[in-house]
Amino acid sequence: MTEPNTRAPEATSAGARAWHLMYEVWKASKPYLETVAAGFDLTPQQVYALRQLANERPLAMSELATTLGCDASNVTAIVDKLEARGLVKRHSADRDRRVKALVMTEAGVDLQTRIEERMEQPPPAIANLSVEDQQALCVLLERALDAL
């Protein structure tokens, strides 16, 4: 494995450097996320799909595709596998029976809860920071999200 390129060009803005570093942390954490997903016999895409669902509001497959940043055929394959495991069900949407909406089964809700508990354990890039640095990172990321 090659070392991550954590050095952004010096001539870039602080914002560009922060963005570059966030990407590098995400990229370096990808194997961790794959390991977490594999622990549930899922792919990272299946984990991300499950984390988007909430039984309070069925989610249209087209909305899931937008959230996942992929086309409908990819979502169909992801949902097919989740449905085969009994984790989700497809229903026709109330407003348009041609639209398929996803709801979690009881098994899906249980697995989603276990995934959320596991995802509370940060990857090494975060876990290896001091508590003070972790708190500072939270403050900065919350500010960035609030700015949206």
C-alpha cells in the first residue's frame, strides 16, 4: 500500500488544503469501513443504503440512488441483496404506484441498530487523535455542516 499524499500544494488556500486532507482521511479509512461492513456480511454500499433508511418514512428507490450517487440499476442490485436477506421490503408508493419505496423489516431495523453501534467506533485516523483534538475536530465539522 502506498503512503497517502497528505501534503497539499503549499500555494493552495487553507480551505483547499482542508478539503484535500478530509479526502485523504476518508480514503485512508476506506479499508476500515470495508472491514466494518464485512463484519455484517455486507458491502460498504449496502451498509450506507441501510443507514439511509428509516421506517418512519419509506424511501423511494430513486431517492436512495440520488443519496448514494449512483444510477437506479446499481440501487436495484443493492436492494435485491438486502431484500434477499430479509432486511428491506419494496412497496408501491401511496402517491404513485409505479414508484417503489423501501421500508426496513424488523431484521433490518435490528441490523441497522447494530451497525450504528459499531459505527460509533471511529477509524484509526480519528481514534488515534487525543480527546482534545477529537473535540476540536467535532467543533470544526459541526461549524462546516451548519454553514451549509
